[in-house]
Amino acid sequence: MRAALCRLARRLNRSGQAAVELALVLPVILLLAIGMLEFARAWNLHQALTDAVREGARRAVLAGPSATDPVDSVYAPIWRYMAQAGYNPTFVAMGVCNPGTVNCSSTSRPAPGSNWKVHGELVTVEASFPYRFFILRNRAITMKSSLTVRNE
């Protein structure tokens, strides 16, 4: 009889065990789920930025035969790609320059007389976009993408 009472007492003492285990494991599971979502959002931004820079670089080498061609023909597809991906294109810092230039981004323009449209010369197109973490609103990292191509 005493053994039966001991078993009954042990069974009754386990009633909160599942709740305690859930309380210990749930933060870890939520952290993993939110981390996967943040990584997916960052990967999506990186892919959109890479595609936008690729299209801008294609336009940079095919825009025309002279260095007087507008650089806006390079920036327009970058803006369009970022807008189609659901990002605000006003936050994109873009640049077109020759390799070796110190600062190519921040919506920079090629220097007057530069060889950004000379046949056979290299052109670099860069873009950057601030990525804000969903759970840390005030923290941001800058995602960057660049591509160097040769003028045809």
C-alpha cells in the first residue's frame, strides 16, 4: 500500500514538468526561428542588390560610345530592380567609376574626362543599401555589391 502511495505521489509531482521544459526550450526555438527569418531577409536583399548591380554594369558598358553619356542610364535599372524587390530605392548609394578610384559609391559620377566609356577599359559599378534588423530597429549593416566589367 505504501508503494502505491509513493508512485501516486511521484506521478502527481510531475504535473508542471512539461511547462518547465517548454519555458526552458521555447526561447531557444524562437531565437532560431527569428534568426532564420533575418538571414532570409538579408539574403533576399543581397540577391536583389547583386541583380541590380549586374544590370547597371551591363548598361554601363552598352550605353553608348562616348564618355558624355549620362550615368543616369546606369542608375535607372538599379533603382528599378530595388523597387521591384520591395526596397526603397532612395536609400541605395550607387557609383560608377574606374577601378582604383578611392570612393566609387555614394551616388558618385565619373570624373570629367575619365575613361569610363573607353573601349577596352574597365568600369566598376557599385551599390550599397542599409539593412536594418527586424528585432533591433536601431542597428543597421550596409550591404554592398560591386561588379567590374570591360567596355565593349
